[in-house]
Amino acid sequence: MEKHVYHGSPDGNIELLIANKSTHQKKCIYATDNKVAALLFAGRGNGDLDTRISNVNGKVELVERRPGVLNALYNKEGYLYELDGTTFNHYDYLWSLEVISFENSIKPIRKIYYTNVLEAINEEEKNGNIIIYRYPNRPKDMPPDNSDLIEKYISFENQGLTGAVSKLLSIYPEFSNIIDESNNKRL
């Protein structure tokens, strides 16, 4: 049986997916074998600064961190690219639904067009394929002030992702004192 994976994007003109560096600092192509998870990447935004996407008992969970984010990210057209999954693998340092390929480029097998990604996500929720927490609702394990991002973005910066903390502070300036205190403790 052929193995397929999916790559979500707001860009409908991708003829070749090209490897690049991301938070893991490895040059690769990202995908997932979960269509719903891939659909969540069809919206362009600030990643986990806008939403938290997680895998809870095999089901995708989406948390809106700030009001209006889901509408801003997904109330537009988007695309899923189906890829040959033979060169994709999961590694321990990846998110549980994430797979990567170290190929320099990969040509998609096919492109799936969505006229409105938010409508598609809402339909997946109705079908029981995703759990969505719309702001201000959130799971019990997530702080109401999004402070779970602080250590994560300091860690990204320490791992060589230059500008990670600046990006965090551009969206959550209220964290600047906490980050300053954290940096002072490390010195």
C-alpha cells in the first residue's frame, strides 16, 4: 500500500516543495499523515503564537490563543498537497503528528483546493475529527495568559533560532518583564 502524507499551505502555486530550516534547525520538508492537521497549516500566521495545535489521544486539538485568530487565519482559501510519503519519517524531536523528509525538493502528487479553510475545519469538528477551543475557552493544562510560550521561545532562541524571543514579544509585549527576569537568572 502506498504511503501518502499531506502539506497544508495558503499558497496554491507550489509545484515543488523545497526543504528549508525551521524551529528544529534542520533543512527538511514538513508534512503529516493526518489530513486535519495538514489543513491547519493552510492558514498563514504566527504559528503557535496564534494557536496551539496538539495531538490528544490521536485526535487533533486546536486552541485559539487570542480573539479572532481562527477567523483571521482560516476564513480564506487554502490548499492541501498530497505527497509520496516514502521518504518521510517521524523523529523523537518532532511533534507527534509531524513527519519530515530530508529530500531537497518533492513534487506533489496532487493539490486539494478549499474555498474556505475555516468552513472545512468546522466541518471536521462536526464530524468529530478535531477538538476546537475558541478564545477564551481552553483546556485545563493551558494557562489563560499564554505564558506557556515563554520558556518555549527562550529555548528556540538558545537553540539558534535568532529572533524567536523578539517575535514572541511583538505579539505578547506583556511578557517582557518575565523574560528579562528569566535572562537575569541565567547570567
